[in-house]
Amino acid sequence: MKKRSAIFFVVAVLIISVSAIKAGASDISYKDGTYYGSSFKFPGPMKVSVSIKDGRICDIKVLQHLAPQKHNNMLKPLINDIISKQSSRVDAVTGATMSSNALKRAVENALSKARRQE
């Protein structure tokens, strides 16, 4: 009996955890407009603009980034991933990890200004 209860408890916790994860970032609503964010990582600051339309991320532009041009080009798929997932919680780009993390932090900084206060 204790074994069944333990199994039931574990399954219930897993279901609740998965539901909470799925309800995460995609359920966040943003105020329309363009928001600016920044972060600092070697070799210097990264500044971005994040555009919100109809409560959703629709565009991200890197305004300042001092890393090599190849890293800037490598960030394009990351930007597309953030837009499609509506979250900065995405995987970094291999070979541009520091730039990826700087971009994600800068986007999150901008999104923190765009979040609706419910």
C-alpha cells in the first residue's frame, strides 16, 4: 500500500511540474511597443531592442555588440528561436556561448520592462 501511495505521489508531482513548465513563458503577456535592454559580457556591452505587437515578441534587433561579426551572424537563429518560443529561455548557440548568453540577458532585461502587471 505504501508503495502505491509513493508511486501515485511521484506521478502527481511530475504532472504538476510538467504543467507548470508548459504554462511558463508562453503565457506571459507583454505591452505593445519597443523596449530596450542591455547586458555586459566580454568583450563589451550588448544592447538590444525588442518589439512587441499584439502582446507578443515580433522583432529583436542587436543595437550594440563588440564580438566578431561571425558571432553576430550566429545569433540570428537564436533570435528566431526567442521569437518563436516567446521566451529568452532557449539554448545558446554553440561556438558563441558568451554572445548567446549576453543576448538572452539583454532580451530578458527588455522584456522585464514590457511585462503586463496583472
